[in-house]
Amino acid sequence: MENFLDTFLYAYTVTSQVVFPMLIFIIILLIIDLGKYSKLSEKISKLLLNLSESIDDSGFKKNTDENNLRHIQRFIDKKISKD
């Protein structure tokens, strides 16, 4: 029985020594990947802001309670309904 317990403890130790670095590697890759999505989201927000400001400069004013995406949608809807 003691031999079984020693074998189990040895297998657990070896497995934990192998799996722990792999787990750390996966976590690092996940953090890097999430950072890319954050940068992409920031770029999209900047593009929407610039587009909304350009529409506002063209004379189609933004309502005070309206976000950039809603402002762009309202502009597109108005242009489509004109045609």
C-alpha cells in the first residue's frame, strides 16, 4: 500500500511540474490576445468618433443624449429615406 502511495505522489509531482509551466504559458497568451482586442476596440471607437464629428461638421447636428454610433445610424437612416 505504501508503494502505491509513493508512486501516486511521484506521478502527481511530475505532472504538476509539467502542467504548471504550460498553464502559465496559456495564461500569458490569453493576456496578450485580450490586449489585442482592447487595442482594436479603441481603434473602432476613434473611427466612430471621427466619423460622427465629420457628420456633425457637415451640418447634421448630434443630439445631446446621443452616442456616436446612434448619431451615425440616424444620419444613414435620413440619407436612405431621402432617396
